[in-house]
Amino acid sequence: MYAIEWKRKALKQLKRIEYEHQKQIVLAVRNLQQWPDCKDVKPLVNRSGYRLRVGRYRILFEVETQLQIIAIEEVKKRDDRTY
């Protein structure tokens, strides 16, 4: 079982997200304690770390002696106006 450490940047990003989505993200991050038996996790390409998919958000993290949450990014979905 891994201890989870939130980076300062990730906590600031989490605070700017709507409350309902915050709850989903925090629950998904808690499930990362069972690393490596986690769903929706993929390794990042061309850099170290992993990505966890939670709705329209992506949680970027690294695993060393503990699991570090580095950033939370919102994914803009494509619509009719994008090519």
C-alpha cells in the first residue's frame, strides 16, 4: 500500500474544480493506494509518470517510494466545430 503525497500545484488545481468533480477525483486517487492494481491508468509517453482518467480530468502522478500527485488537467472534448 502506497502513501499518497499531493504536490502544491495539484492541490491548487483541485480547489478550482467544481465540488462534485473534486469528490470523484479524491476517491479515484484514494484507489491508487492499491498500486499497481488500478483501472484507467496508463504510462505517459515521452516522460516519466502515469495518467489516471477521471471523467474529463486527467491526474498525472509518479510512483517512487510513495505515490506523488503532480497535476490535474482538464481535457477539452472535441465537438462539431473542431476539425
